[in-house]
Amino acid sequence: MSAEPRLVEVRKNVLKQNDVIARALRERFRQAGVLAVSLVSSPGSGKTAFLERTLALLHARYKVAALVGDLATENDAARLARSQAPVRQIITGTVCHLEAAMVQNALDGWDLNHLDFLFIENVGNLVCPSSYDLGEDLRFVLLSVTEGEDKPLKYPTIFNSADVAIITKSDLAAAVEFDEAAARRNLQAVRPGMEVFKLSSKTGEGMADCLDFLDRRRISPSVAGPQLRNNSGDSFGH
Amino acid sequence: MAEEESERRGGAHVQAVHLRIGLLSGVVKEALLSSYEMACQSTPLEGSQLLIEEIPVEVFCPKCQAPRLVQSIQWFACPECGTPTPTVVRGRELEVIALEIKE
């Protein structure tokens, strides 16, 4: 027994458990041929409104379902259920983000083989969700015109972790003198090559382009989805 | 994790935990340090030190064909030639590297 402290090498990923579950989920989605898309944004950017419109529009052609995370209420699930798509609420309690295990539990009993799209709405938060891989193929980050063009510069980590940016509430852009060029410049600075859509979930303006994009991604999800995620520099390779 | 390792070694006293966090890991050093002491109370880690090594963000520049450290995480581009690049090589780490143990 030595009196001196000994250095023991460990080298363990702190979020390993989450990443293991996320990898298994991603493989499950791939095998079932379902494209999993997660949504992150600050509270009130319009995730639920975007999802409401998207589910309603996709429902005619595809089998779609959604999981929605919230700290305390089931309001979002109730809103989304009007689209007729299966929707489940994940109540996180005091946890400010979704984790892969919560997604796994929420999927219990659902046959993914019957689905084309699965949307996962994260808790409104631009900080913690960036560290948790949920097994999604694509991560959408939403930015509403009322939030200011510099949001990507204030939260570069989460914007960098996303594959697609959606500028929401475009119907209010003129009223708040939204500088779209600056917003796009800031998005490209923190995530070069990022796909950007500008739309209004309220009026439907710009929705078609975004749905076309989802359409194209779905054609061969096994190629398009995970490949895009890996292209972003091993987004979650902690 | 460190607690498990300590248990595996028959409750050896952990004096320090070496952690590596990337600037893109989403974890803030200060926040982690302030919560560490609280989390360690009444565990074999009580009184131990948390030593954090911060890892800068390194991207791969497609033009220079080389890894480069970005100057700011608000601008993902090669500091040498200015080419924008989304390919992150380093900076997302969140790992326990080593433990200092007194047996």
C-alpha cells in the first residue's frame, strides 16, 4: 500500500448511457424505415405550431406520429392530437431536456414499422438539449423572427448541433423589422452549410419547401438521415 | 462513474477526478465545479477535487486539408484561409479521464 495517491486511467464518456440508448434508437428507426426528426428552440419559438401544421399537412400522405416534451403540462399533446396523428406527451418534471431513455420509454407499444415520420419535440431550451442525442436522424432548430437575428451567436452550441434551421413566424417579420440576411449569415457562421427554411406556421407561407425537404429525406431514410447526422462532424461523438 | 470505480477498488478514497470537457459539449466548467461539491457529499468522493481540462474546438479545413483550431465558436471557419467548415474534429468531449486514488 502506497501513501501517495495513484492515477488510475478511466477514459469514460460521461453521457455514455444516453449515447448507447440513442444509437439503439437510431438503428431501430432505420430498420423500421421511419425518419425521426427532433425539434429544439427556446420556449415560444413555435415548435408546437410548426408541428401542428406539419402533422396536418403530412397526415394525408404519410403515417406520422409525435412525441412532445414538456416540464409540466399536456397542453401540447392535446393541441397536436387534433391532427389525428398519434401523439404522446413526455412530462419531464424538473428536467429541462429530453434524454434518449425518455424517448425509448415513450415509444413503448408503438409499431414503428407502420410509421413514415416520427417527430420529437424537445423541451423549450437552447442549452441542455444540445448535449443529448435522442437517436434522431435530423435535428431542426427553430428561430422565430421576434427573437432577434443574433440567437445563433448567443447559443452556438445548439445551433451547431442541428442539421436544419427553421425561421418561424415569418408573417411577423416586417412588424419586428427582422433582418433576414443577418440571421442567415449568423446561422451559416455557427453551422456552415446548414439548410434554412423561412416560414409561417400560421399562414402556411414557406411550409411547402420544408415539406418537400422532408419528402426528399424520407425517400431513402437509411442513406439520407444518418449520413447527414454523421456529416456534421460526428455531432454526438463525445 | 467515479464512485463505481472507487467501489470496485474496495471503497478506495478518490482524491481527484480528471475531466475533459469540449467547448461544444454543452457543459459549463463553472456550473459543474459549483455543483460538484454538493454532489459528492456523503459519498467516497467527498472532499475530492474536480480537475477540468477544457478542449478547444478543432475543425477540419477542406481547403488546407488539415485540422485547425477555430478562434471562436461563433465562426466555424479555418483561421488560416477563412474557408467555412462544419466538420468538427474535437471539442464535443465530456469524459472522465482519470482518478487519483489513495488505497
